[in-house]
Amino acid sequence: MRTKTETKFGIRVFVCVFLITLVSLMPTAANAWWSFEDFSELTEEDWNYVRDLKYDNSGVYYQCFIIETFPVQLEVLADPRHADLTEVIIPESIPDLINSIWTAEPLQYTKMKFVPAVVGKVGARAFYKSKIEKISLSSTVKFIGDRAFESSSLENITIPEGVVFIGDRAFARSRLKDIVIPESIKYLGAGCFYGCATMGTVVLPSTLERLNGETFANAYPTDIYCYAENPPLASISDFSIFESKNMLDCLPDGPWDAGTILHVPAESIELYKLTEPWKYFPQDRIVPIETTQSDETYSDRDDMSYVVANGEISVFGAENDIIEIFAVDGRRLAFHQFTSPSSFVYHGAGVIILSFNGKSLKISL
């Protein structure tokens, strides 16, 4: 027979082994990501569980939209709780995904705590009619859904290189001031900037092939920079022109009335002047893009400061300061005018030229 001492010792050993086993099953920083081999072993039941997950990160709500790839792709959901957000940062990945899944089903789905996930999409109507004024998108975002920011208070957004889709009315009736469309875009959704009455500078990439209708209808940017050597396919509706050519003598308000200047590659000016609907811009407002290059490193403001980290630059400025960012070949990549002391963030890679109130600085991201 066992003595009481032996029995107590046996119980203690059992408890210790149980606790060690339990702790080993819990998520840790070291094992937070599965290898591809482990990831491929997930069952259909596991996939269904991941597909239905909804969770938040800093007040922004996400759900999986592609689960057949590695890592899992997340999208920002349309959620009424976004209505009162004013400034948002969309991260590359969601660390809380591990804890969210673990908390939901700690025993039945323990292995799901290791699923890696990145944010790949701002979903349709994600910030529709919200108070959002500024958003920073991670470099992993590839899609901006239909009406993602329609009728919002959005003023400032940097669209990262790599975004391949911008949906219909994505920014319609927002308060955008300046926008740079990255070189990864070939088409813009219908009504993309419809009714954006506060627009300043718009930069369209050399890769742009087509506008899909009403792109700038009821929007009057001060400047449009189009780097495409061949005029993108467009219709007269893209710039609020009447469909009937017989009515051109009584055009509605459009970029010509607002004094919009169309900047195009110097070698393509005559082509734009002959191509609809670009030819309807006043001939003296179709001008060549001026290239800006500099090997100088200087600033005319002692209090101008910036920080470069993780492929982005944050520039700090005061009211009325103007920032422009150029590629080394002279293409303008971003434009921003400060309305109050704040910071401006640009995501990119390689060498850029930062122009601050007309003075230039060459920077490597």
C-alpha cells in the first residue's frame, strides 16, 4: 500500500505535468506563426472557423476574405462602429488575431491561434459616411472597395504602391484635397472622385489606361498630372461634359471653368489636344510636366524635421507648409499642404526627392 506521503507526491507530480502541458499549448511570441507545412494541415472545419471570424484592432473591424492563401488575407469591414473614427492606421498584420482566436475557442481550436494574417483590402463601404479625416494604409493593402470612403470626411490618404484596384465611387463626395494614384493602377472605378469639390492636386500614373465614367464629375481639381504617354480612354462624363456634342456651347461647370490645369508628358501634348475628352480642356491649360531633380540636400526652415523608418517617411510641418515628393525621374508622387501643425506620412521604396516649401532633399527609403 502507498503511504500518504507517496500519494501526495504522486498528485503533485501529476499536477505539475498537467500545468506544463497546458502552458505549452498556449500561444507565445516564439511560436506565433506556423510554418507552411503546419498551415497546410488545417481541416475544412478549421477553414470555416477562420472564415467566420470577426474581430477588432484599435476600433477597426476585420474579417477574412481570402483564406486559401498563405498568409490569410483580411479586409476592413463595413461596420457602423467606424462612424466616429477620425484617424486610422491600417497595419500590415493583426497581432491580436492570435489572442482573438485563442479566447474564442481555447480548447477546440487551439492550433488556429497560429494562423498568420495580413490586411489586404479596405472593404466596400468600410468608412461610408464616417468622420474619418486621415488614414494610413499598410503596404499589404491591394484593394480599395466600392464606396469605401464615400461621403466621409476624409481629407488625407496615401495609397501605397501595389494597390491594384480602386472601386466605384471609392472616394465620392469625400473631402479629399490631394491624391496620388500609384503606378500599380490601370483603371479607376466609375465615379471614383465624384463630387469631391475640395480637390487640389490629382496625380494619375503612367500606367493608367482607362477612366470608367464620372471619375471627376462635379469635382474641380486645381491641377491634374497625368503621366500616361497615351491619353487614357475616357468619356465626356468623366469631366462633367454633356453627352451631346451639339451642346458643347453650353457646357456645365467643369474643370475648364474652375481653371484646372492638365499636366501631361511634354512629348504627348499634341496627342492630348487631339483626343476626347482631353481635348476639351482649354488648349493653353494643357501644359508639359516639369521634371524636378536635385542632388542638393538642404532646407530653408530650421524647424523642418522628418523621420524615415520601415519604408516610410514622416514629415512634420506647420500651417501653410507645402510638401511635394518626386521620383528621381521627376514624376510627382505626392503633394500635401499643411492646414495646421501636424505630420504627413508617405510609404514607398528607393530614392525619392522631398520638396519642402520649394527646397529639395534627396532621401533613400
